Amino acid sequence: MDAFRQAMHLLFTLDPELLQILGVTMRMSFFSTTISCLIGLPLGTLLGTHSFRGKAFLKKLLHTLMGLPPVVAGLLVYALFTHYGPFGSLHLLFTVRVMVIAQCLLITPVVTGLCASYMEQSAAGILETARGMGLPSGRVLLLCLTESRTSLLSVVLSAFGRSIAEVGAVSIVGGNIQWKTRVMTTAILLETNKGNFSFALALGCILLLIAFVVNVAASWIVKEARYD
Amino acid sequence: MIEVTGLHKQYGTRTVLDVPHLSVERGACVALIGANGSGKTTLLRILAGQLKPTSGTFSTPQPVLYLPQRCYAFRGTVLQNVLIGTKNKREDALSLLERMELAPLLQKEARSLSGGELQRLAFCRLMLRDCTLLLLDEPTSACDSHAAELLLQELQRYRAAQGCTVLLSTHSRAVAAQVADRCLLLANGRASALRSEAGTQCEFSFD
């Protein structure tokens, strides 16, 4: 109860550090979810609706990547963007941008895999009808995506959930730098290590609140779109 | 013209279709008849390019339109559904829906239609497009006799206007007799015979 009270106090007094951490968290989660969905949803739709040579191998690879441990993803991205790495000259390490890249590496396979599974199971009727109408393949793909938007919303929300709750990769590539790359999860970890449990719990409450607000907003958007 | 040679479809060890040879001349209307599981849908899906055969070759004129047995209603109203992927066809769509007695349902959500209404709607979606081959999988299975009559009349009108080849599967003797020039009997995946000539009753002899 103390933690919840403290969370409300931090929110309503507009604690500047909390607002900055919230801003970085939302920016990182928004961009990593958006980029992952822009890549993963069309890719998953293609994978779920087309048969081609090597599809079984590609699905196995995708399922492996869906379980990629965040610290491994963080290490990989760290190795790529470190000073002596292939992309070291871009000087992106310990910035929000590289945190977004690491998260995309983690989330894109999840979005692609979930979308492909859904399309394989449920989109057969849409495909058969749309192709039977002689629609071009781009239009068929678009119809599949728009017709399945309610189900795909849960894929997007899963991606957002994974992004906002992720700690391993972002702490490696972001460095948890105060006023720069600190996000909610790394802040919670830091406060817990410092023994400041109630503050860490307060941050946890705020994180839950954000997840709830995003879920409600997404459901409302889909409901509105349905009655357009 | 449709030309099929040695068309074979197998799932595991089970053969679901085996058509050694089939030829349908341009502009003809052929009814595929046969019991459940005889391979009618499989043949239509292969010709529509929606299913790959295990072996064999076939050639079909393009473009092809295919009406699946299970009709899918897209989001939106009946009118929006009919107009999907069309340009400047609103007037045609309205008169078509009028003829098919779907005009009172124009602004109704397509997903709230009954099975028979949905089947007519799915049929209307095809009637606004041009094709040289029309494949219909049990197009009247969910319709009552009046709705089936409307649908078949519209099919004849479309056929006369387009001059297209039509292949339709049906369990109804009346439907086959009304629209088909001839019938192809399928039994256990095998195309056994072409039974009747234009204007005559189809003979049914299920194995």
C-alpha cells in the first residue's frame, strides 16, 4: 500500500527524474514495437499464407529466435556497436537508438512467429475468398491484415509488453545512464539493488499502470475501427 | 479451354483425386457431381490455383474466378463487400443486388447475414468482375429454392454476357439440369464419365 501511495505521489508531484525515465521508456517501447510490427506483421502474413521451399527451416529458425535470451541479444548488439565493432563508427552505444535496435532484434521474431501462426490457423477462409475474387496479391495481403486486426492487436500488445518489460538487453547496450538511457525496468533493478524496495515497487506500480492504459486504449481503437 | 492430364492429388496414402483426362471447351458449362469426398472441391481448388496437385498438368484460361463452398464475409456492409476491389461499379452493384433481392440489406453488416444471404452476397462479389473461367463450389447449397433460382438466373445472364466457361459442383440434380451443358461424375476421386449432352437430364450413377 505504501508503494502504491508513493507511486501516486511520484506521479502527481511530477517528479522530474521519473518523468524523464517514463519518457525514455515510452519512446523506446513505441519505436521498437512500431518497427518490429512494420517488419514482423507483413513477414508473418507472408509466412503464414504462402508455401515455399525452405519454409519449414525458416519456421524452426524463427521459433529459435522467439526464445532468444535478452542478454544474448544485448551482447550481440553490443558487439556490433562497440567502438571496435563493425558499426562502432556510428557511436550509437549507450543511446536510446541502440536500445531500440536491441529490442527490435528480440521482438521482431515474436511478432513474425505469432502472426504467422494466426494466419496459418485462421486466415484460410479470407485467403480463399480474396484469391477467388481475383484480387492482386498485395490487396489479398492487405485484406488479411485488416480482417485480422482484432487478433493482430494482441500480437502488437504482446510485442509492447515484451518491450516495456525487457531489462537484460537494454541494460547491456543502454548502460542504465541517469538522465539518458535509464528506463523503468533498469531503474527498478537499480533501486532493488540499492535496497530501496518501496521506491522500486512504486516504479513497478507505474509500469503496470502504463500497461493497463495502453491495453484499454488499444481495445478502444479497435472497437472504434470496427464501427467505422 | 480447360485441359487436364493425369491430375492426381494425394494426402499421405489417401488418393482424393485422380483425373486421367478432362477437356472442357470454351464457353461450356459443366456440372461436377458426386458424393461427399468424391473430389469435386479438390478439382475446383486445383483449377483455381489454390491447391497444388501431387502430379499431373492442367491449363486454364485466365482470369479465373472461384467461389468457395464456405463463403467469407469481409468487415463492412453488404454494399462495401460487393464493391471490394472494384472501380466505378456502384451502379452495377446496386442493380445486381436488386435482382438478387439483397437490396433491403445494402447497409446491413455482411457478417450478420444468414447462410443463404451470405452465399448470394459472395456470388454477387464475383458477378461484378470479368473472367474467362468461373469455378463455383456448390453455389446454391445454403439457398432456398427461390434464392437458388435467382442465383442461377444471374449465372445464366453473366455467362451470356461474358461468354465464359463455367465449372460448378453441386449435389442438386435440378441445378445441374438447369444450367449445365453436361455433367462430370466423380466417385472416390475418379472422374468416371461425361454423362449427358446439352439440354438433356443428367444421369446420376454414384458408385
